[in-house]
Amino acid sequence: MHRRQFIASAATLSSAIAAPAVWAQSAPKLTPLKFTLDFRVTSQTAPFFLALNKGYYRDEGLDVSIDVGAGSVASITRIASGVYQMGLGDISSLVEFHAQTSGTPLVQAVYQYYNRAPFVIIGRKDRGVTGDFASLKGKRVAAAAVEATRRAWPMVARKLRVADDHFAWTTTDFSARDNVMVRGDVDAATYFHDSAVSLFARMKTEELSVLKYTDAGVNLYGNAILASNAMVTQQPGVVAAFLRATNRALQETLANPLPAIAAIKQREPILDEKVELERWRLTAQYVAAADTRGHGLGDVRKYLLEQQVDQIVEVFGLKTRPSADGVFNRGMLPALAERTLKA
């Protein structure tokens, strides 16, 4: 009797010990994916962190890591180098990159995050910068050495029929831009509109003029989710999975940004919730612009992208003209029903 009880207990113990090993063998293996932001962690990219924190990437079989970026142009070279598989970067700069590299594109846009580029120049009214670009004549405008808003200015100048040197550039670091504006070292500065909330927190909005590139009639697509050629050709299912999870989180953030703000505060506790909510309010205007109600989030109107390519080729004197299909690959987008704006 005692022998039977001993054998039964041993068998139970053996099963309990073996169970974790069996579970570990049956657990799905996650695909690692390195994603680079265009800049630091803010509510502009809160949907990516919501997807991470709520397990949407894991649900799609992905082990995603998200790193801060060094600018929307630098993201392209990060991905082209193979250090990152995907990231967020400026699509106009991607057009230039395609024109300057021969052969198969090393990087493609796969989801249009900013349906309109949030490019603005913000000027001080006490320096004579009023509500139009003509008032910038002869002024000093701060910008980083390599950044998308600065590089896109010649397209605005061409549209307005003013000289490229309509004003003088003052090169400064991203982190110093607010300081030079507040001190009055410059008359104006370039911004992503939603990045300017840090300036709005230090200067009264009635003291500032916000000059939008879109108001000049320059309709440019902004930062897009980019993927390396290796991912697009060898692992399109992984790219599609990342986009599904991100799109899901983006829809939720547009409907209610509070959980997404909480997600970025887990990553950067120092962030101010009120400031980030205001930043997202501005971001949403460019992410879910009017076009998205027709073709859904993440897509582009081909003729508009073709026009953007033409402008970039002309303004920058590029020797080759990339194709819109080569720049933007819509083959891995989530289904239209998933991308149709719900908020």
C-alpha cells in the first residue's frame, strides 16, 4: 500500500517538474524587431508604446524594441545600415535617398503615419513675423543642420515665388531651439507643429505666429513607417504584423489618448501629461488629415505622392527620379476596414 502511494506521488511530482519544460517547448517563438523613432519619446509616437504595453506586437508574434531617434532623416540611414529593421522617417528625405542610391531600394515606406507633414515656421510677433511667410523676409530662422522642415523650405519658396534665401538660417541643435526663441537670439524657428508645445509652454501663443507649410499650398506627406528591403522581400509577413498592431493602437489612441499617454509615461516618467495631451491633439490633425477619411489611415493618394516626388527632384536638382511605387509600398498595409477612421 505504501509502495503504491509512493509510486503515485513520485509520478505526480515528475509530471509537475516536467510541465514547465513542456510549456516552454510549446510557447511560440517571437520574432525580434528593432524599431527606431524619429526623435525622442513623446505623445507624437504614443501609439507605438501603447501597442508595446498592451501586448499587440506580442500577439502578432513579435518581440519589438523601440529606441529614440536622431532626427527623421537619420532614421533612413539607420535602417539602410541594417542596425534597425524598421523605423519612423521623413518620406521626402526617402525620395532623395532613393535618387542618390542605385539598384534595389534599401528602404521603403510601408505605412504613412503623418498624412500631412506638420512642417511649420514659428515666429515672434514682436520681431515683425506676422501671419504670412512674406513677413520672414530678412529675418533669422533657427533650425537644426539636417532636419526635414528646413530641407522642405525650398519647396515652399518655389510655391510662393520667393528666393530660397528669403531669410537667413541660424543653425542650432534641436534641444536649443526653444531657448534661442525665448531669449530672442532669432526671430523664428522651424518646428514640427506638434513639437512646438514645449515652446508654447514658455511663450504665450498670442506672442507667436505659426506659419504652416500646408497654408502655402505645399501638401507634403510627412514621416512614414519605413522598412528595410530585407524585411520587405524576405519577411513581409513580419512587416504586415507590425503594421496591424500599430494601426490597432493608433485607432485606439485617436479615440482616447489617455492610455497611450500613460504608456509613454512608463517609458519617460518625467513627461507632463497635460503637455503631451496637447501635443497629441496637434499630432492627430496631421495623422488623421482629411484624406484619411477616403483611403484610411496609413495610405497615400498616388498622384499626390507623384507630385511630391516631382517637386523634390526639381528643387534639389536630383539626377534620377524615383518612382512613387518604389518609395511607398502599400502591399503590407492592414485591410481597409481596419484602417478606416473610427474616432
